[in-house]
Amino acid sequence: MTTLKQEMYIEMVIGKENYAINIQDIHEIIKMQPITDIPNCRSYVKGVINLRGKVVPVISLRHLFGLPDVEETKATRIVVVKHKEESIGLIVDYVNKVSTYDEIQPPPERIGGISGAYFLGIGLREGHLVGILQMDEILLQE
């Protein structure tokens, strides 16, 4: 008897849209904390945080996706992902839940104003579409 292993994703919200990251890419999810600015960085790089003695760069997905800044709330989170042995924080409006998707479609070239290269695919869950983020494309911006 064979069982089908379904990938699990952490679903989050940025603006009015749902996005997801493979749970295996996520190190931890933390509340917002003070971010130290780094001069002369790209606008989406908000700075660095001290995470238990380790300096972690923090990226705003809102800025990367061309959305305006909003006031932080109690629900705002930093999703810390592991990428090539480095930890990187991603600011999201809030984390929704853990999900699996029965069907994942390939992404179009552009989704709204966002490059389709940022997505592994589009997950379908209960009639809602969720953009599954491609960490290599997001984190290796030049």
C-alpha cells in the first residue's frame, strides 16, 4: 500500500492576498521586533534583527511586491526562513494557517504587478487561490 505525501505550507497574508511557503523552508515565526536600519540597501531590505545572538537580515514582502507600507499590528510577523544555511526574515501582515493543496497550477508570467518567477505555483484550496512563493527567486534578488 502506498501513501501519497502531500506537501505542507504555511499560509500568510500580505495586503489582501494569500501566499504560502513550504513548511520545510521555515525556521520559525516570531513577533515583530525592533529592526536596525542598514544604510544604502534596497528599499525592500528593512534592516537586521538580533535573533538570539545571530544577526538576521529582514525583508519586507510588501515592498518587494510593490505594495505601500502599513502600520504594524499585533498580528504582523517575521517569518524566518533558512536559505543556503543562512537565516532571513520576511515581514508579513499575518500568518494564517498550515495548509495542503490538492492541486497546484503553474504560475502565469505575471500575477498582478508581481513577476511570476516569484512563485512555484498557484495552490487551490476551498475555492481560493494561494500564491506559493519561490524562495530562491525572492531571496536572491540583485
